[in-house]
Amino acid sequence: MPNIHVLQVMVSPGDVPDKVADHFKFEAAFNNTTKHVSNCIGPITSDDGARDIVEMAATKVGGKDELRKRPIIVLYGSVASVMDLKTGILPLGAPERPNIQVGVVNLARYYGVPQGVISAGHNPD
């Protein structure tokens, strides 16, 4: 699938303890793709758990130096928008949104990491 560049893990295992669920998600992803892996580490993952996942990614690409060269997990992005202050609604069609997203893409380029800006199906890269 040459047009797909990122694997987004969409499910979490419910049959393992919460504190290691992210380990299982990333293990399954790393063992089944060569693409970048995008996933938010859960709120219950400890600092040590996050470090474990970085170690897993480094092992997958051949070490920490290789991970720095090809960051398969330091995806930079946002689903940025403004809020309608009257209603509290997130207006995804707000005219300010593309400007925010261009800024996020430029920051990702500056830092030299892959970006994952969500923009109604359009990737500004």
C-alpha cells in the first residue's frame, strides 16, 4: 500500500492489565507493519511504560540511533481548531484552522519528524 504512510492503532486489548495494554498495541503494530505507527499512549501508561515502547521501536528499526534517523513513533501533529466561544462547539470548518495546521506542519518540518495533521481528509504535506 504505497499511498498509506502511517498505521493508526484503533483498538486496545481488553484482556490484559491496563498498565501494559499500550505495550500490546505497539507490539502488534511493530510486528505487522513497516510504516510509522501512530497512537496515543494511554493516560495510565507510566513513564517506564512509555520508555519501554520507545525501546520496542528502537529494536524494530535497529537501535536508538536508527530510531532518531527514522522516527517510526515521534509523529508530530494536532487536530487543532478554535472554539466557538458562544456555544463551546469545535467548528472544524473554521477559517483559522488551516492557518493553525500550516504552523503545526512547519514545526514538524523544523524538528525533522513526520507529521500527522488531520484536516478533513487532506494532508497538507
